[in-house]
Amino acid sequence: MNQGNWNLETVHGEIFRLEKLSCSPLIAAQLMKFLEKPNPSTTDLVEWISLDQILTARILKLANSRNYGFSKHISTLNLAIITIGLQPLKDLLRSITVIDQFSDTVVMNRKENREIFSHSICVAEGARRLAALVDYQTSGEAYIAGLLHDIGRQILTQMYPEDYRLACRHSQNQSIPACEAEKHILDCDHGQVGGWLARSWNFPDNLIDTIENHHQPQNSSCDKKLTYLVHLANLICHSMDRPDDDLAIPNHSDLESEILEKFKKHFLVNGRSLQDFQQLFEIKNRKYSIAS
Ligand SMILES: [Fe+2]
Ligand SMILES: [Fe+2]
């Protein structure tokens, strides 16, 4: 059931035609300062960009555009920078950051945006560390997939804040998972919404698949391992949570056994406790603390 003037076909069309989303003004301001340095290193540049899911998504969009001839093949920031070239990238970042450090400040500073921001970093770092643990070849890709997994929530928060707030409230009032509440109120969930954008921005198929199915990894039809990595990183971050509206958190011991069972089944990782995984996820001394 949807509310008011919500029309799924219109929303789908609007998201499919979406050209830009705003990145965090805090990151934009810091990145601007960094770009003023005479010779910023590529490593530092990657580190700055990878702090913000929107900035990362916009760089991947450009690298996967038909102009460069690698459409749907670029899934890491290092490859994106090689494809675009350092100088054009710096020019692009300057134009994005000049606009975004001042625009939508009120929207971007809202509590839910900050929550999505820190949650995305937690899932990204967690997915990268899990990738190393289970010998998943491209840990950079696991990081990007984790960073972008909830981009649908950013889209809904930025483009349809009132409708999305209704869905979040419904999830909390009814104690049901966010996806269920979103489907009830908006006729779609944030995984689908993120998938629409990822598809229209020509992201590689495994990233589209992971964004779409991170809450239902059994439906993944592309790179099941990547989808399960991000799914489990998401669950582990929630098990360490402060409250977040992405997932109605079930009983803690249910969540723990769900995580351990899935590790055993999909990655043959046995004999670890939830605490071991949580310790693996602890992130210290990162620049992103500027945004919390
Ligand atoms: Fe999610
Ligand atoms: Fe999430």
C-alpha cells in the first residue's frame, strides 16, 4: 500500500534519469582543501573518495560511462582513476565539491544521513576485512560493494524525504524490517531503488546484484560470494549497533546464530564467535571521524 501521490512508475523513471546525488558537505569541504595541495597522491585521493558513498558512486558512474569504453567493467576506485586520468578526475572532484560543500547542507546534516554514512563505512571496511579472511580475490571490490550497498536509502532520503520517513516510522512502530515497511508504504525497497540507479549508471553487474540483493542474498544471480560478504558485513555491523532503521534487529542470540550459520554454509568458516567478527570490524583512527 502506498501513500498520497506516490507513483512507483514515476519514481522509477525519476531515479533512472537521476544525474547526481549530493555527497557529504563535510567530506566535500575537506576534499577541497586536500585538492589545493600541489601534488596530491593517488593513494590519498582514493582514501578521501572512498569515505563517501555518493562521491564513489559518481566517480564509478563516470568511469563506466560509454566515453571511456569500459562500460560495466570498473568496480574499484583504483581502476576508475586509471580510466579517467588524474587531472580530469581532480577537475571533476573540484566541480562536485564546490557545489556540494554548500548545497543541501540541511538535508545532508540530518541524523539519518549521518547514520547511513557511518553505517556504510562500517559495512565497507567490514566487507574488505571479511574478503581477506575468506580469500575473496578483490577486497577493493568488496569495500566498494559494502560502501554502496545502501545507496538506495540515500536516494530515498535525498529525493523523497517525507515518504521515506513514513516508511521508517512504520518499521519502528510495527517492529518490522525496514525492507518490509518500505514495500508496504512505497511499493519498493531500498535495495531495488539502489539497483535502479546502479543499472542506469552502468555499474558492473556484480555491484548491481549486491546492491539489489544485500537483504536477500539467496536471490543473487551474479556473484553470490560478494553478495553474501556484504550481507554478512551488514548483519555484523547491526549486531554492534547503536539503533539504526535499516534493519529491525531481532533478538541478539538469533542474530548471532544466523551470522555464524551463514559463515559456515557459504564460506566454510567455522569455530569463530560473533565477538571474533566484531573485533575484526573495529575501525580506529580513520579520517571519517570528521563526519560523526
Ligand atoms: Fe540495506
Ligand atoms: Fe545496511
